[in-house]
Amino acid sequence: MNNKPRYSLFKNTKYALDGFLHAFKTESSFKLELIAGIFIMIAIYYINLELVYKLILIATAFLVLIVELLNSAVENVVDLVTKEIHPLAKNAKDIGSTAVMFTIGLHLLCWGVVLYNFAF
């Protein structure tokens, strides 16, 4: 027996937008990274770089947002499963946060390499 609802392009888009709005309203880290991402996109637009460098910076900026959304999903599932402080729940949340931290580090590293190549 299949209990999955029927999906369509419009329903899937609505679910995605609902998820985005929920994350924006409830996840302060996502909101902060999204606002920073807007300024980053403006900077990328105005900096005179080759297209490939701009694409790398744009891709890593979006990657930060994607990983933050996945981290938030993990945290929501952990909170659904248990409200107690449990070492495994803490580990799951901490590992998700580490993934976000590594992604931000990757983005900053890409900025460093691009700006270094741009300057020299």
C-alpha cells in the first residue's frame, strides 16, 4: 500500500515555498544567511570578475543556504522525535551545524582565492 500523496508541479512548488517561508520565519540563522547572501550577490554582480569566478561564488553562496535548510530539517526531526536532552540528539544537531560551518568556510575560501587571483 502506498500512502504517499499525489504530487504535481504546482503542489511541489507550494510545498517548497511553504518550507522557505517557514524557515525564514522561524530559523534566525537561515534569515541571517539569506540577508547576507543578498549583499553577497550584489557584490558579485558589481565586482569585475570572469564569469567562472562569479559562478563559483554564487554556487557556494547558495550551498550555504541549502546546507542550512538541511540542518534545520534535521533539527526539526530531532525535536519531533525527542524533547529530552539526549547525547544522540545533541550529536545530530551538532553535526548539522558543523556541515553549515564547513560550507561557510568553503565559501570564504572561494572568496579568498577569487580575490587573490583578482588582485594579482
